[in-house]
Amino acid sequence: MSRGTVNKVLLIGRLGADPEVRYAPSGSAVANFNLATNRSYKDKEGGVQEQTDWHKIVAWSRLAEFAKQYLHKGMRVYVEGRVQYREWQDQNGVKRYGTDIVANDIQMLDSLGSRTDSETTDTLEEDLQLPEDSEPAEDDSVPF
């Protein structure tokens, strides 16, 4: 790790489509998929607004094979990785830019087959709410 710098991204969201997997000339698998994250906020008039952000995820090697085998459209997943900026020229010579999240960990938060398509529209906030009768766990290891 470089001293004094951090490039780390943590996302929990839903897949917009099944991952696309290709193979590099070296034989390494590379998976690409889009992940949607949602947030709610109040506008100037006090109305609640919803915003969805889409993140392009890139996974390599074993993570790409995992994505190919287990991840599907609408599934809720945790992705940990880093931001990577790219720049290239298209066929017309126009300079293009892209931002990717290069994954170094992916975890399924839904069990396989546990959700129907209609359930994938639930918001992340609803999924993360604690049951009303639950109490927060106390951590005695915190020194303050």
C-alpha cells in the first residue's frame, strides 16, 4: 500500500443485468457488470426524491468466474474494490473517458433463488432495516 493514500470503494447494490464474461489473450477471465445504488433525499419543497447511481464493476480471474457462475440480474451484492479511471480514443479518434470499480471482493447478500423479479425493486434502506424487536449488540472491546 502506498504511504498516505487510499483508493477504496465499498458498495452495496443490485445488478442491472447478468455479468458479461470475456477472456483476455492470456486466458484470464474478466467480468463486467453494472451495479445500481439508491439514495433518498428531500428536495427544497420537502418532497422525497429517489436517485439511482450506476457503477461499472470489473472483476478479474477467480472473481470473474465467481460472478459468471453465481451473480444474476437483480441480485443484491457487496462489492469492495478501487476506483480506476481510463482514457482511450474511439474509432473516430475522439478521446473517451471511463470510470470503473475494480473489484477485489464480491459477496452475495441474497441467497440464490431467494428473490423474484418484483422483489428486486425494494429499496436498499428497506433491506437493511433491523427488526423492531431487535436490540443493538454492545461491543465491550471499544475503549471509550
